[in-house]
Amino acid sequence: LERLDAEVRVVECPSCEDALAWLANEPVPDLLLLDLGLPGMDGLQGLARLRATAPSMPVVVLSASEDTSRIRQAFAGGAAGYIPKSA
């Protein structure tokens, strides 16, 4: 993403807990990409906590899972989009 636009700032967090801690001290980003397979809490639980922390922030899920029920759950949980890793 940084190579596409020099104005883009990319921050990587190794877990949902780290992302939540980062969000507590930074302005809400324009976009958050969430891997549902991050260590720590369940990815859908992480999505719910991220959405509660920053309701206006779009969260796009990136996941190896192409299970339609998991995709529906992500959208029901407030995901703005879902990108399977195979894409």
C-alpha cells in the first residue's frame, strides 16, 4: 500500500489486542484490514471490539476462510468488506 501512495501510512499490529491498544492512542484510521486468524481473541470477537472502539472506521476482513457462514458473520458484525486470501 505504501508503494502505491507515498501519503499512505501503514501500521501493522500482531494481534487484535495490540490494534485496540494502538487505536486508544491514535486517530481513527481511514481503513483497517483485519485478519481473522490473528493470535489472541477469536477474529469475529476482535471485529466486534474494533467496531465498538471506532464505529466510524471501516474494517475490511482478510481471511483464508471462504466459509460462507463465516463471511456472513463478518458482515453481520460490521465488516465493510471481506477479501479471501485466495483472491
